[in-house]
Amino acid sequence: MPTVETRRVVITGMGAISPLGVGARALWQGLREGRSAIGPLRHRDSDTLRVKIAAQVPESFDPATGIDERTLPLLDRTSEFALHAAREAIAHSGIDFARDGLGQRTAVVVGTGVGGETTQDEQSRRIYAEKASRTHPLTIVRLMTNASASQISIAYGLRGPTYAVASACASANHAIIQAAQMIRYGMTDVAVTGGTEACLSFGALRAWEAMRVLSDDTCRPFSVNRRGLVLGEGAGIFVLESLEHARARGATILAELAGSGMSADASDIVMPSAEGAASAMSHALAEAGLNPEDVDYINAHGTGTQANDVTETRAIRLAFGEHADKLAVSSTKSMHGHALGASGALELVAAIGALRDGVVPPTANLDQVDPACDLDYVPNVARETPVRAVLSNSFAFGGLNAVLALKRAP
């Protein structure tokens, strides 16, 4: 069979809205400082909820800043986050789509676990609690899962493949992988991609309460006294390009997205599989041309639940063998919370920061390591160390695994 020539994919821009602040710089600075953004839940119905904590975007975030007043009424909070993060990422990349005529060759792929949940919740309240006879006329265009991707496409005149990816907590990584593959195989030259989530609605909080996996104090991944995950929100958006395209326009390259791995456990809808997660990590290493010993850091999925942390530890040992004991592994969810479909995108900011600055962000709140979690989890304080390559893990309900492999900028 003829071989298919592939192109190297690089990251040239990033933007974020997160509980640690507005902008990718604010997110990375908070992570390297080991600063947790988990705090008291701000919600109109907080008195009636058992969950009292969350990692929320600061109240200082103004969704109207920089968004056309005609567009703002069309947006759910999820799309507000995505548009703001996209604007930062595109500005950071230095691309001017109108000037450079790139719209036809630019894809938009955005991951989200639940889409316009705030809109869904508000309109359900109108119908069922307030007995309204109709919903807001813009309900559908706000809540549809593809709204964020479509709004970015419209805002910048991007006419390449544009769609949403929904795979629960792996949504952002799956979206980024899809975007990278389109560039790698020549379908597009540029992609705007990442993940966004605004899931802290009354209905969603009630549903998560019912699963009994939420912590009531904070998020302590890999700690013996961990009590569960803490929900978060936000968005991370990135500009990807082929290496040739980036070099031709003199772009600053942040990192190389060297490979990826995807797998399905095909076993249980919520209980993770070490073998499935290990398979995704091994595939990411292989596609990136990395040996296990080439990797210095793993940004773990690290939710802080009893099942996930032990299973992920086992998976890392399966994929890395003896080198697992030499890896730095940390969970930044201990600081920005679990933003579901946006988590992988927020964690990609951390992975890029580790590569560029030689700083591994810590696992916050780690006071006593679980004996069943026997790796180096970089407790509480960031570590300065050379980082040559990184894996970033996302493992989702449904048994869906998506792993990114990054190298330093070429």
C-alpha cells in the first residue's frame, strides 16, 4: 500500500478562561504557584444544594467585553467562554484570517461535555417551575452543542470543517486530536480548537450530587483522604498549524503536538479501565515517536475520586514500565477543578507551560499519598526541572480515553 505523507503539527496560540482568571497567562501563573481556585459555590440555589464548593470563573469576567452587542444575546455561557478564549488564542498566534486569506483552509473543532447547560436549565425552570407557556426564542441556538464552534467560525470567517465533539470528560482532547489529524493529513493548514464548559447549573449539580462522587471540602488527587472531584468551568482554545505553515509566516511556536492516542474501555459506563487508559498512552507515544524514557511529565486526569486515581496509577505503570518511577505526574484539577469537556484544554495550557518554562505544576492539597498511588505526584509545590516531552491524559465516563503527546517547539 502507498504510504501517506504526514505533516508535523505545532501550537502557535493559546487562550483561556478559567477559575484562576481571565487569560492563559493567569491560568499558568496560578498553576505554577500551586494556587487553588476552589471555593464556596456561587449559585442562586446554593442553600438548597448539598454541594457547597466549586471552581468558578471569577465574577470579574465580563462576557460583553469584546463581543458584538448583536452576538451576545445568542450566547450561552459556554459560548461566551469559548469566544473569549478563541480571541486570545488567535491574537497570540499573530494570524489575521482576513488579511492572510486563510478562512477556507482553517478548521474549527470544539469539545464540550454538555453544551449549553445554563440555557437548558434556565428554560426548564421557566416551563416547569414558572409555568411559562413558551421558552426564549433563542433557546435552540444557545444550547445546541455545536454553538461554540459555529460562533468562532462566524466571528472569524472560518470556512473549513467546523463541528463539535462531545465525549464527556475527554471532549477537549478528542477535539484537539481531530483538529491535529486534519492538519497532519493535509485537509487544512490551520485549526482553532479546544474545549469549553459551563456546567454549574442547578440540574447538573443535583445530578452530580446523586452520583455521590463530589468532594465536600476540596480536591485531593492521589491523597489517601481524597473525597471526590470538584466541578469547575472555563475554556481553553488553541491555534494549531502545520510546521511548514507556521515557519513560512514566521510564527512563534509554543510546542509540537507530536502525537495522540485514543481508545475505548468497552467494559463499564463509569468504572475506568487501566488497560484502556494504558492503550491510549501507548498509542500516543508511538505516534509521537517517543520512547517511555523520553517523557518527563504527565498531566494526569487525576479527578480525586477513589476509582480514578488508583486506576490511572496502574495505567501509567502499564504504559511506562520501569520509567514510571522516574516520571513527574500531577493533577492540576486540584487547582482549576474538573471542567468536564473543557478539562483537557485547561490542562494543555499546563502541559505547554511545563515544556516552555521547565516547571512542573504541582498536585495541590496532597497531604498524604495513598499507598495504592505510588508515583511521584509533585506534591503542593511546583518543581523546576527540564521537560522534554509531556503526555496529557483525559479519561471519560463511557470508557473513552484521549491522550496528547507534546514535544518542545522544533
